[in-house]
Amino acid sequence: METRQLHLLYLRSLKLLIAVCLILTGAQGSAVASQLIVNGSFEKNLGEWQVNEVTKGAVFQWDEAGADGGALFKTTGRSRRGETQASQNKWVHIESGSRGLLKFSWKKNWSAILPVQHKVYINLIKPDQTVASVWSNKTLLNDNTWRIESLDISSFLDQKGQYSLVMGVTFENGKANNATTYAWFDDVSLEVSNSMLKGPKTSFLMPSGRDKIVGKSYLVTGIALDDIGVSKVRVAIERLHDNTYWNGNSWVATEFWNEARLSGAVGGPFASWRYDWPLPTSDGALYKLYARAENITSNIELTPAESIAQVDNVGPTGSIYVEGEAEYVNTEAVRIDIDIKGATKMRFSTDDAKNWSDWESFTASKKLSLPEGDDTKIVTAQFKDGSENRYQISDSIILDMTQPVTRHIFPAQKAKNISADSSVGVVFYEKMAPWSFRNDGTEIGSTFYLKQGSRWIAAEVSYDDKTKTAKLVPYGSLDSGTTYTVHLKDLIKDKAGNALAANFSWDFTTSGSYTSLFKKTIDATGGTIHGGDQSISLEVPADALAAETLVAIEELRDKKVPPMKGMTRYSPVYQLSPKELPFNTPALLKIKYKQDEVHNPTELRLVFFDEERGKWLPVENAAIDLVNNQLTAKITKLMTVTVTAQDDASPPSTAIVAPTGASEITGRLFNIFGVSHDNSGISRLDISIKRQSDNAYWTGAEWRTEQVWLKTKVVAEKDRSKATWSYSWRLPDNKFTVYELRARATDKSGNVESNADLVRVRLR
């Protein structure tokens, strides 16, 4: 450490009194300053300071009372205006980019008259002899109070070479020649560090750069350095996607600096700092953090420290669905549909979140097994993202593996005297699937329907989820004194998809009696006979009957109705008698159907019962009158008739498996194999064998010119829709022609395959 004493320069010729004491001292033992400039104690003179009287009117003299009670120099004199300077006579070498801290004490005063101007200042003379004004004060003071200044003049130390200081005083008293103005300087020191630091420096500890931050708040930390002393650290946080800044409460468009807290005493060369950042809700957005320090001379760090952070405190979101939107399930093995955003891992619990599966990679679905027992089951899922943010969600489903059971039926089984306006219903123990109750006018398409024998009764079906009740309401009143049958199919299901154990039906009988026989005598002139409700009429032309005849129309019921398979009736069965009585001229028969009972009128057929063959056959030349909702036909004899529709209008299909087309077969006996398919089941399988040379057909014993169909043998029937069959063909002797093999099936609804399968073979 080098100390330089400045000696007093005493001037007596000035009229204005200006007291000036200059002491340049350094802080002993400073650890950060590499160079201290110390200029005297002013005990006797100004030493190495040179007085420059810029304008006459100021003189230096020793005042003997400094700022700290020591010696002080003063000058006296009176004038309207004046200026004087004390220049440092000793030049000091300073490196460019060094740090400099200037400290001094000063005061001003005046007497008698308020001065017009009173300025004190300090200038710095650089190596190139340019003058930099580093401090000045023009305030008019009269309180005789010492003030202490501390200035960072590092920005002025931008050259390498010799520097010196200049302290000056200037005043203006107007026309008051005898006014007195005072100014003092004391305890002047300049600390210089040859470090290349330009102001304080700051760095981040946390975040360290590209950190992923989670949680509700985050403690931003760092350190700050300054040779002179750190006084403050401020933090700015920029949201990069919209370039807004955090002001402690909200995001604003203009740059904002938040105060950080310093650890330890303020003013030291080293400081730890922290800022508690209340984190925004963010799903991976990027934020840029800035930090800058300020030293005790108010010098602010020019280039702030920077750090990037990614804030991810938003966990995965979304929903899970056990078996989609289903409310019920009838199996313990279920599928979990997962609609979750932002998850990387997942795990599950099926026991109210008591036990969890292992964490696994996220997928859009998951198969789980529910605990045993019919009950409401809760599936809970946890998800987490790459930042360990977690999200928990649950969904429930009712496990029901029990087949539904009816609780109550109405009317009751075998009930009598039921009102003709009654509805039909079934009450279940559990909630059923409304869509499974269907009534479309056909047995195949319906699951809940009403019939009178084989006659279809049109009704509207409904289901009430609250009362667990299914109802059938006939479109018209039921017939009096008539027995009806209610049918429930095993296709009816509960909400879990469990079906009834079996088809179920019951009977009830309406009250009253029913007139079913209508008679009329018709002679050779002809006539018309009607049923009681005009639903049937028979118009007999003249000369159709040779003699007077009593013609009757009777509605057959129950056991009187001939058996009917594969068909549904849409009118009563009418017996026209005397049975088989022929007409000389055909009579016109008309039978009406109820439009609201018929699913598709074009599928209706007028049929009669063939007593000899014991089966129902179509009435020839029958026509459908869609305008009057009736079927008409000219009949040649009295017969038993009704209106029907096939339950299954689709014919079966057949394929010959062996032999294949263009085959050559040998031997004396060959087994022809085939397979037939039909939804309602196969009732009969036939084959036709034709010899091309003369178009003759094999009867099983001989060849005939008319087509012959031979019955085959069913080998296996895996289910109702498929049958495998065979026919053993005793091969003929004629091997010089082609044989055509045709096969066709008849289903259980009476549909005969129209396009028989064809295979051509040769014998050798």
C-alpha cells in the first residue's frame, strides 16, 4: 500500500471565503482492491494537490475542523462570482477495464444572501487528457450538514494510462458583492481494482438450464460477485410462447424484474440469492429466466445471467371406460378403453385402490379381470407423465353373470275371463335391455309376441326400465272367448347381455263367447256369404251350383286347425263346407288382413289345406289387393283356407362336394356327398341324375324321361343351419356319355332351393 501526502497551498488574495479540506484515504486491508490511492491527512498543507484559480474570488486556507473532527482547510474571500479547482498533482497508472469506487464527504453553506448558483463537482482526467464529469451538486444548501457519497466510476476507466482527480467549486451571487459562500470536501478516497470485471456478475444454481420443473412453486437460486460489494439481485422470468413477463402477480407485456432475497450481510463481494417463484399452471411450456446484480454503488450488471426451464406441473387428464359406454357386463374379463392425454405410465386397481398393478407403459386399452361376484365393480387407474405428475380416475360397471328370471306375468298362466282390452306383460327381477324386446310382425324377427293358435296378433311392444316391465298392447280388441298364447324368446337379454335360459310361453282366455259359424243357402242363381266381421266373403256365380246348397263358413280354432310349420297366420282359418264340394264355375274368395299386423303385405300367401297330402299349399291364381287389404282368388271347390306368410322366405343353398366337375369316376357304386345351408334348418335333401345322351333321369331302379328327384341321406347335422348328406349311386353300364348331377335342399320353412347345384361327370 502506498500513501501520498498532499501539502497545503494557501492563497490570501481572494475576497470570497471557500473552505476546502481534501483527504484521499483507502480502506486498510481491503481484499478486493489491487491498488489504493491515499492522499494525505491535511495536517499542514495541500501536499500533492495543485490549486487552479479559474476565476478570481476564492482562496484556500486551513480550517482545522474536518468531517471527522480532524484538520480542515478553508479559503476566505467575497465576490459576485468565482470558481476554483484543486487538481491531483500525482498521476496514477490504471488498467483499462478496471473497477473504481470513489468515496468522499462534502457540505455547502451560505450567509446573508441566497446565492444564485452554488455548484461543487469532481472530474476525472483520463490518460488522453479528456475530462469526465463523474459527480456534481447544484443544490443550494444552508444546513451545514456533511453528506457522504460513494460512486462507481468503473465505466470511466476505459483507457490504460495515467489518471488524476479534480475537485472544483463555482458560485454566482448576483449583485451581492459581500455575500459569503462556503464549500468543503473531506475524506476523499479512490479504490481501484485491476480486475477485468465490468460491474457485478451473477450466475444461476437452479435451474441449471433446460431443467424440467414440477410442483406449485420453485426456489430459483444463484450466486452474485462484485469487488465493491453486492447490494441487490433481481430476477426476470419470460414466458417464451407469448414473450410476457412475470410481475409477481400476473404476466405482463413489459419487462419486469423481481427482487430476490440475499443470504448474509448486504454489501459483501459474494452473495447467495434466492427467489420463490409461484409456478404457473403449465404442461411443458418453456420459460427463460434472467438474473442481474447491483453493487453498493448502484452499478447494474450489463449482461444478465440466463437459464431455460420447462415447467410441467399439469398431470395427465382424461377418462377411462370399462367396456366402453356399457353399464353392465356379463364376464369378469373386461376391456378398459383409455382416453388419457399426456401419460407415459399407467397402473390399475380393482379393489377400491387398495392394491395396484405394476407401472407399465401407456397404451390406449387394457384388459383386466374383475373380482368375482355379481356387484358394482370399480376400476381405478393412475397415470403419470415424464415429470412424475400423477392423475387418478375411476369408472364403474355392474358385473352380472346371472341369467334373467321373470318375476310376474300378466295375465296369469291359464287365466280365464280376461278382458278383451287387456294388455300383456312381464315383470323381471332386474333391468333388461330394451332393444331385446322386438315385435316386427314375424316370428323370426320378434322376441315378445302374441298369437291365437298360429294366427299373428299385431301388438305394440314397450319396456319400462323403472318398473322392469315389458308390455304387449294389441292394436285392436281381442276376440271374446278366445285362447291366446304369449311368447318370450331366449333372445331377450338383461342389460349385461345375459339371455333368458329358454323360450317361454303361456296361455290365457278372454271372457265371453265367440260366434264362429256362418251359414247361407245358395241355389243355382248364386249368392254371397260373409263371415261375421266381413273379414271373409265367398261370391258364388249363377249356375256354379246345380242344386240348392247350404254353404257354411266356420272359423276353426285350437285343435281344429290343421298343423302348420314354417308359416305365420295373418287371418283366421276358415273352413268352407261342404268340404271339397266342386263348383261348375269358379267362385270368388276374398279374405281380409289387418294392415297394422302385417310386416310386409307382398309376402302374404293365400293357402288351402290339402286333406289328401296333409299339408298347406298355395291357392292357385291368388292375388294381393293392397288397396282393400285383402287376398283374392277364384276357387273351384270348397276348402279350408287362411292367409299366411313364411317365417323364412330365404331358400337354402347346396353344394356337391364329391365328385367335382369334369371328374371321371369308376367302379360299380359311387357315394355322392354334399353340404347344405339354411338359417331355419334343413328338412330334406334331394338329388337328380340325368343322362345327357337321351335326357333320361335315374329313378333308383331305371331311367325315365320325366325329371325325378331322389331323397338323400343326412350324414351329419352340426347345427340347425348346416347339413351334410350323401347318396349311393349304382353306376350304369353306359360309359360313353356325360351325366349331370343336381342337388337341392328344402328348409324347415318349406322353401325349396330354386337354383340346384350342378356337376357333370364321366364314367370309365
